[in-house]
Amino acid sequence: MKNKQKIFALDIGTRSVVGIILEEIEGIFQVSDILVEEHKKRAMLDGQIHDVPAVAEVICSIKEQLEKKHGPLHKVCVAAAGRALKTEIASCTSNIKGKPLLQKNDILHLELSAVQQAQALAAENEHDTKDYHYYCVGYSVLFYRLDGEEIGSLIDQQGDVATVEIIATFLPRVVVESLIAALNRAGLEMDALTLEPIAAINVLIPESMRRLNVALVDIGAGTSDIAITNMGTVIAYGMVPTAGDEITEALSNELLLDFPLAEQAKRELQTREEITVTDILGFETSYPAHEVVEKITPAVNRLAEEISKEILRLNNGKPPQAVMLVGGGSLTPALPTRLGASLQLPHNRVAVRGVEAIQNIAILEEVTKGPDLVTPIGIAIAAKQAPVQYVTAHVNKQPVRLFEVKDLTVGDCLLAAGLKLSKWHGVPGNGFFVSVNGQDISLPGGHGHPPVIEKNGLPSSLDENIKNNDMISVHRGKDGTPPRVTIGDLIDASSSKQIVIGDKDYVVTPLVYRNNLTASLDETIQDRDSIRIELMESLFDVLKHFGYEEWIESTKPYRISINGKETFFPAYSGKLFIKGFEAKLSSKIQQNDIVSFKPGSTPTVKELLAKKQLTAGSTILITFNGKKVELMKESSRVYRNGTHLKMDDRLSSGDTIEIEAQQMSSFIFQDLFNSVEVNMPAHANGSFVLLKNGEETTFYEEIQQGDELEIVWPKVSR
């Protein structure tokens, strides 16, 4: 490869011709010169050359001006309008009864006859009487038939009738021939040919960006060419016959200007706040630019609407992620905003892109830059890097001819060969119908395996690129198998948890039943099985399953029936904790939870009376026979099942008690005997003396806090 290579390219548009000189220096394209010259008259219509001499005159002028700076120019890269491509399906039938065995040349003749039928269809659809006006840029055989039966090959076959059906793509001959004729008149030879949308796409949207759903719109004078990218490739091309000229004509009608002056005024709107024009009556008038833009708003809206409709049609009715605008018509005032609104895209998703967006390119400072130069630069680069050419591949030994407008893949070959991959795909395995917790569900069988695709004898994928004469073979995929599903596959993995209860580790798994019998999670499900799954999600479920019924029972509310009324005391109930926080039996168990338990308590009669805000009684401290004794007089008497309870007796949950209020009176000597046991000495004769503070007293004598009491038995004389 030379270190420096000069490339001359032409973008022959409806309004003007752009000539460009590029020099490739170590992989970088340097724009050395750009020259734009408008047609002297309307020699082009909707991107098609209608006046070859007039177009050749402009080409020649550009060539001569560039040759003065860059030396002789003999070859040039050009582009054909992508919208001119036509695709048709056709068939051809031949009577072969009694003829020799069919040979390769016979079949090729049959194929070419079918291509001619497709040419006729293309001409008929374009109201053209001459079918030979269309170049076949590629075709593939959809199928062969022998006596009405589809057959893999007609070679060496005998029968009555042979048929071939093909799909073919055509480029109108006038598109290519008018290009060649105009170039020849200017003394130029076509060096390389590409399609205009390919040119813009290749330089503005590199392959790394084509995974995005982006619309590229090249708005020229007569047409707006559209290309859509998605999933790494260009998925569609389109065109609307509405572009910059529509805006110019609207301006001409509004301001009474002839077409060239209207075109000049339109360009001035982009750079000036006020424009001055001379109408067809000779009157010179100045207008604020914003007023003129307002006058042509309906035309701008129509242009935006037409472009958006075609974008939606090409993109399956959905707006793309973004829209890039190139070409001189992209500078139409307010067009990006109108187009974004029509596609319901945010304002920052529609943008005009100029040559500064092209990678690996250097532009000299004196060269004018703008969106109208993207396509010319793209033509120069793409025509060299990706010129249009034929590729022939073989799919299952049958030749397929393709028109290389992009990097061709194995998938393109299979589609062009009419190979329906669905027929080569293995069928799914039989499914199962089972009941899960009373709900009928279906378990699909295994997917059928895709067909095995090979390229040149090696495994290949559908998106693998192909080269000329590649051999592609397709083998039917294996059928799927019945489903192999375990009961555990029906359950979320989070349903099994590892937890700690007390100081023991447990694994909590759902309880499963298969056809009303206990089952395990790893059992394989069979057709018509009835599965029941009980998830253990609550603390209650887990404690019951692992035998902690005592904990469950203890957490029930502590209750006692008092004088016939059920009364609850939560403070005496057992408590459950999860990771140290109090929990309820309904609390959900999570992975790695630690469950602990605090037993409940049984209060004394005295504690219960305090909870009920009842006093147990009054007490005094006295001394009896030299020992301190606490005397108590009950203000409330408590009975359980008729038995009088002491204040330190304990009460269990579920007990039934009666509380009787007692009338309080002063303490008397006799109350002493409720708290102490008095034993009569052996020498006593049955008589005794009661003393209070050393003085004789009676059983009914009132006593006070701190009194000293004694019972004295006089000694008996012998």
C-alpha cells in the first residue's frame, strides 16, 4: 500500500455537483480540496440525471478547476441513488419432455430466464416498457421444481416440466448509464461505484454505533434519502421525493422570487437576522429572518412530516433512538425541531451532523465545512473501501449471487437462497401438564436445536462474514426432549433458608407432596402429577415443624380469670426474638436468622395484686420473745378454687381466682398467732401471761409498730 493515495470523488446531486479531493496518508483521509458548483439549469430531477450534457458541463468545470491545483484527473468515484434498487420474485418454467438430461448450462439458462421475468416485473411496476433497462445486481434461486415437485437440483434430471423461482435485485440501467455518460463527456472513467446512503452511513455511523437504532437522513435539493441502522447493520433504505427544493419553492411563492433568488434567500436565513430581496416586479424589500421563517413554516412542517412517515415505515412503526441530518437541506430553519416533534423524540435526539463528525479525517482550514459535504466525503471513502461488487456463494451446493451493498453474512446467503431456517430447526419436545397447589400449569419440552451451519466445512454463525465462492451448508437441528423438571425447580431458591434456633442450626425447606404423598425437592416431575407445596415462611411454621411447641404455647398471652372476668397480663408471657429484636409468631423468617426465646414468668399473689393496683394489706414490725416478727393484716383475700392463697403463692396462666376486699382494723395481740407458732413449755401448767412492753395485757389489746410482746408460762412449784 502506498503511503499517499489521491482520491477524486463526485457527488452529483439535484441542485449542485460537489467535487472532492482526498489524500489517504497512513490511514488518515485528508480533505485537500472541495469544490461546489450548481447546475446552470434543472438538469437533475429527484436525484436522476435528465440532461446528460448539462450535468457533464458542470462536472467538466469542476474537473478542470481541480486539475489546476492537483494535476491531471482521469478516474473518479461516484455513487448511485440507493432508492433506485428494485427487488422482484419471478419464476420460469420449461418443457423438458423427451429432451436429454439437464446439464448445468441448461439450468443456468432457466435461471436467467427467470431473471428476465423479474426484470419485466420491475419495468411493469415502474411503468417502463423496456425490461432490459434494469441491471441485475444479484439474484438467488428460491427453489427448483420437477413436474410440480420441489427438488434440490435439476442436473441429470428427466421429466416433463422444470421450474425455477428466483429473487432478483435490479438497478435501473439509466442510473448507471447516465452516470457513465456524463463522466465520459467530461473525460473521466468510473473508478468505483457505491450507493449514496452507504457512503453517508459508512463515514458517519461506524460499525460500533450501528447496534443503535439510528436514522440517517441525507436531505438534498430534490430528495431526502434515509438509512436506518440497528443491531450492528443497516436494516433499511428509503427515500421521500421532498427536500430542500420544496422549501425554496415555498419561499419563492411567499416573496414572489424566481427560483435562484429564492434559493439564495433561503441560505441567507441561516446566517442573517434580516434579508433583502428583489421580487419579480422589481421591488426591493427587507424582511426580518424570523418573519420569513414563519412564512415557510407550513412547508417545513410538510417536509418533517414526510420524512418522519418514511422513517416510521422503515423502522416498523417505531421512532428510532436518534436521527442524524446531513445534506444542504438539513440546514432548513427549525427542521430538526419539527422532525423531533413529529417523531415524538426529545429535542436533543435530532441533530444536524457535519464533516466534523467523521472519524479519521483531516480537513484543511481553507476548506468550507458543513453537513452538505458529508455525503461527498463518504462517496470518496466508501467507493474505495466498500465498492459495489458481486459475491457468489454456495448454499447447500447451490450458487447464490449477491449484490454487496454491505458486509455480507452467512445469514444473508441463507435468506437470499430462500432457505427457511424454521424448517431446519428441531421441533420442541412434548410438554407436561401438572397441577401445582391446585393450579394447572404446563411445562414445555426442551427447545428444538437450531440447524448446524458450516462455512467451508467449519462451524459458522449466521453473522459470520462471507467471501466470494464460500461454501455454506445447513443441517437440520435435533428435536427437543421432554421436560426434566424437579419439584425444587418450581420453587424459588430463596424458599430454602439456613437459620439458628436457640443454639442449633436448621435448614428450612418447603414441605412438598406429590400425588398426596410426601416427596423431596429433587424428585423429577412426571406428566399429570399433582404437586402441593407448603412454604414455611412464618416463625410459627418453623417452630412447629422443628418441635418447639412449648415455645409457641409459652408465647400465648398470660391470662387469669379474676372474679369471673378474663384478664390478660402480657408482661408474664414468653417472648420470641429474631436477631435480638422481639418478634411475633407471624414474623417472616429470613436467611441466617437467629431465633431465641425468653420464658414467661408466674407471678405471686402479691405481685398480681400490685399489677391490679390492689394493696395486699398493712404490716407492722414487732418483737416476740426477743425475735423480730412482721405481722400482716390482709386488705384483699385471694382464693383459687375455694382455697385461700398466701401472698407468696404463685399463679399460673389460666387460673381462676376470687379477690375479696377485707375491712381493715387495728392490729391486736391475737394477730401475732397468724405469723408465729407458739409451743407451750413442758413445765407449764396451762396458765400463761401476755406481756406488752413488759406489762401484762390481753389478746385484744391493740399493738403498734415496735412493740415488744411476750407469752410467759409461770413455773409450777413441785
